[in-house]
Amino acid sequence: MGRADGSSDPQLPLGAGDTSDVTAADAASPPDDATPPAKTSRAGRNLPAAIAVGAGLGALVIAILLFAPTAWLGVVAAAIAIATWEVTKRLREASVLVPRLPLLLGGQAIIWLGWPYGATGVLGAFAGTVVVTMLWRLFDHGLAAQPHNYLRDTAVAVFTAAWLPLLASFATLMVLEDQGAARVFCLMLVCVASDIGGYAAGVLFGKHTMAPAISPKKSWEGFGGSLVACVAVGILTVVFLLDGQWWIGALLGVVLVLTATAGDLIESQVKRDLGIKDMGTLLPGHGGIMDRLDSILPSAFVTWLILTIFV
């Protein structure tokens, strides 16, 4: 991931520089001559803080899905609002003038209109957000001024709308279906398994970098650990939570390890482009809300698609 301190250099050795990813396929430890900060994991995070925050978030998700599944929409909407603020703030710091207000309001429309209107409401709200964003950026300095970098800014704004609220909306569409809470559990548990399996295998066995120019701490050994964990948890969750066939869970695990890893690499590349370590600082040991959503967002769409077709 990109760093303000210059560690985004793709020539950095395995384990150096990129300390912001403790997710699927995390790779080996820092070089022998590096002195890690106190109370940090081999992946470079404050491990006690990361575990405490992760446990707290997990308990919140479990409680909501068990006792008030409809409230899941509010949780997702709040998370996407914060993540959108984080991303647009970082973009504006890099002089990419994405229209923040249309993205914030449009993101809420994308999430909430899925409740009464399903996928049609989501897609309609997304299209409306794109149109308003393009017009907002065109006239944000008035009719007399010619906007600069219009194509770049609007393209990034549309990318942001698709990356955050559109993909997140599939996590809310699932909870509105039959066995909705169980479907969301499948998504979250497999993504957590990807994180844990990748972290453990990467720290213990990671030697061969996966994408050193994007995320130097990710290894193929870590990816293998994520794959094993995702398939195992996918089978267990689909069979016991949804009463589905085991092969559906295996398929879900295989596909989600790909989307989770891809989502993490995508955010890593965005942060490299921006020259930053994390999108935010809200969650100790993790970064910002967006730094916890990177692997979940594309996985939400894939989980919704697979479970809708096969379960």
C-alpha cells in the first residue's frame, strides 16, 4: 500500500513498508535487521488493539443479525457514509475534486432504496447518483467557470460510487431475503476466515511474494492459507446455516478468497497512488472503516450472486 513516508517504492523487500494489510494472503515477517515497534504483530499492526477492535465489531455484527436483522441496513449505511467520507477526504487531499455531497447522499439512497424496491431500487439510485455527480462537478464553480480535470474527477467519483455503496448494497439485499441473517453470516465468516488463514499462513510460511509492486507483505503461502480456511468455513456455513449442499460452500469459499484478495489489492493500489498508509484512523490497529471493508465489498456481491442462484 502507498505510504506518505515513501515506502510505496515497489522495490521494497518482502516485509518492508506495507504494514497496513492484515488480510487475506498476508506474507512474511520484516527483515531480520528491522526492529518492529513495541506491541505490534509481525505484519506491522498493533495486535492487541486490532484484536480488541475486531472482536468488538464482530460482537456487534452477531448481535444485530441475531436479534434485529433489519438494523443491518443502518449499520451498513453508517459504515458506507464514514468510508465515503474517508475516501473523498483522501482524494481531495490529492487534489482529486470528487463531489462529496452527492456521493454521501447518493450512497445512502443506494443502500436504503434496496429495502422497498430490491435490486431495481439499488440500480436506479446508483444511476441517479452518477448523473448528479457528473452535473455537480460540471457546475460546482458556477456556470461561468470552466472546470479543470473534469473527466478525471467524475470518473473517480463514479468509481467511488460503484466501489463503496453499490457493492455494499448487496450485503443489505441479502438480509432482506429468506434466511437473510444466515446469508450475511456466510459472507462475514468466510471473509474473516480469509483474513485469519492468510495472516497465519503468511506469517508462518510466507516466502514468495504475490504482488510486490502493490502489497509487498502478501505471499502465495498466505493466499494458500486463505484458500483452505475459506473453503472449510464456506462448507460449514452453507451446510449448517443454510442447509445447502457442501459443494456450494466450497464454491463460495474458492470465489470469495479471490474477491477478498482482489479487493484488498485494489485498495492497496489506490492508497499507493495517493501515497498514504491508511484511509482513516477511526479503528485502532486497523486504520479507517474503509480499511476493513476493502475485502468485504466485492465479496458481498459474489456471495449474493452465488447464494441467490444456488440456495
